[in-house]
Amino acid sequence: MRPLAAAVTAAALALLAVATTSPEPAAAAETVSVSTAAQLKSALAAATPGQTIHLADGVYTGNFKVTGRPASASAPITLEGSPNAVLRTSSGGGNVLQLTDADHWTVRGITVQNAQKGIMVDSSDHVTIDGVTVHDLTMEGVHFRTSSSYGVLKNSRIFDTGQDGRGMGEGVYVGSANTYSDTSDHVQILDNTIGPLVRGENVDIKEGTRGGRIAGNRFYGDGLTGANYDDSWVDIKGNGYVVEDNVGIGTTRSGFQTHQQSPGWGCGTTFRNNSSDLSGAVGPGRYAIEVTVYDAATCPVTVTSDNTVVGGDGLVNPGIPVSPLGGGPGPEPSPTPEPTPSPTPSPSPSPTTPACTAPAWSASAVYTGGATVSHAGSTYTARWWTQGETPGTSQWGAWAVVGTC
């Protein structure tokens, strides 16, 4: 009997352990369902890492704010709903949704409308805006500012912005004008449809920002007003951006532009595989890619030969080189490490990663895409133009690690 009793006791303890470690109650507590504006405001004010706030279909009227509710990569906070979950202001003023000090938030699926500005991201890193619809605004649609880095806007629609006609209706705005302290770096704008009736640049990238990516988007320039120099789909005044695989239709002048607000900015952008239809553009200087400042050594810009243009005056303005596919005009050494000078193979096994034969990284040097350096026992290749960014500080930064050495 004693062995049987012991077995029964062990089985009971095992069942108790399963019951006490069941994850179901915790998982159920992570979703907060809301159906009114008051409930939404309460949920935003009390949001905790790992939580999902789910909006029922309906209209939520107000100015909705998240302040000081950061999450983490392992436990993000998600605000989600269908396109029929509509956030709008009552007066058409202010921001519909404001995220401040709200790292690692995701906003997914909802519609934002009827305000001065749609979604404002302030001092918040790693914010993802996915599959939203933003429209009916007097100013811009989505804005990453006050050093909000590593943001992502993807799979979204932005249209009918800048209704006050002042040329302040950008679809997406990154950084702040006339300041270099707003380091909203590494923002990605991916696979969105921006336009029609965006009465400003579809994407406006400000000085002081670095290392973003604009890819796979469809731009419409039918809303451009010409006010405040809004005469292109994309205007880049930051450094080290990659603009690739976009399609633009209709513009008042050019498709993609770079500008320099002060020396050292508006540099290092790479334009690859973009398609520009400039039909209807008027006046001189109608280029698919218009580069206002170019210097191969100090302010490079790479335009590859797979960019295409219909209409206008050509692919790129005179004096700007067009690089073959996979290449660039950069003055940096070849990205292939130099071979070992000794003709006799080392008696030890050959490493699977390149040796530290690349030049040592320098904080003061300017590097273009494809440049190779060594730093702290590893070899790195530059993804784009960069200066002063230490290799290895970010997996999403300008430097891609090749291997140890």
C-alpha cells in the first residue's frame, strides 16, 4: 500500500504544479477591450508592457494621448482595431493620437481623421504604425519628432492632408525644421500609399536626422501646392537615407529631391530602383531625382541606373553621376578586404570571416555605402553614407557587421 500511496501523492503533486503554472489567466489579462472614447482614454493612461488595447468598431471622438507609458522589445504595447475603429477630434484641431515617452508601442489597423495632425510621435523610440488609414487633416498625417528613433510606418494609407492650403500637409514628416537637435534617426517608411490630395511633400525628411529607409511606397503628387517649396514627392535634408523601390505619379516639378540646410547635411542618400512619372510637371528642372548639393568626397549621393523616368527633363540633374547596378561613386576603398600580403598560407586554419585588414574606423572620416572598416575586433561594411556613428552600436545603424577578426 505504501508504494501505491506514494504514487498517488506524486501524481497529485504533478497535477497541482500544472494547475498553478497554467498561463491562461495571465494571457487573458493582457487584452483590454474598449468601445467608448472614455474607456480608450482610461486604457491609454493605464497601459502596461505586454498589453493589447483592442478597439471595437465605432467612432471615438477626442484628442487621445499616451504620456510616459514606455514598454519594451520583449513586452510591447499594442493599440489595435479595424479600419472601422475611427479616432477623430470634435473640432478638427490638435492631434488625434499623441504618443510621448512611449517606447515600443504599435498602432495597428485603425483610422485617424478630422484634426490638425493625425499621429504625432514624440520622444518615443521603436514605435510601429502598421496598416492605419490617416486622412482629412489641415496639416501633416504622421510625424516622428523630438528624437523618436527606429520608428516604422508601413502598409498604411495617407491622403487628403494640408486642407488649409498653406503647403503644410506632408504625408509623413521626420524630424524638425531649422534644428539639428531632433535626431529622429533610422525611421523606416515602407509599403505605404501616400496620396491623393497630400498638399505637401509625401515624405519630408528634416536636417539632423540620419539613416532612414523609404521603400516600396506609392506616391501621388496631385495635391502639391508649390507653397513652402513642396514640389516633389520626397525631400531629404537628412543624411544617409536609402530610397528604393518606390513609384511616384504626377508632380509639379521633380520626383525625389535632396537639399542642404547647412554644410554636411543632405548627404549620403542612395536612390535605387525608383519609378517616376513626371507627366504634367511644368517649368525647368523637372528631374526624377534632383540633387541640389553633390561632392563625391564630402557630400556624396548615389543614383543607380535602375531608376526610371517618364516625362520631365531626365533622370537626374546635370553633374550627378549615375552608377551601375550594385555600384556607387563613392571614393572609399573597395568593400572587399585586401588579401593577406604573405604568399605563404598561415599554418592555422583560415578564418571564415575577413581578417582585420580593413582600415580602422575613424569618427571624423566620411564613409559611403560599401566602405569597409575594422573596429573593436570586427569588420563592418557601411550600408549608406555615414560619419561619426560607431560601428557595432546598433544592428539597424549604418554599419553591418561582416565578421570577427
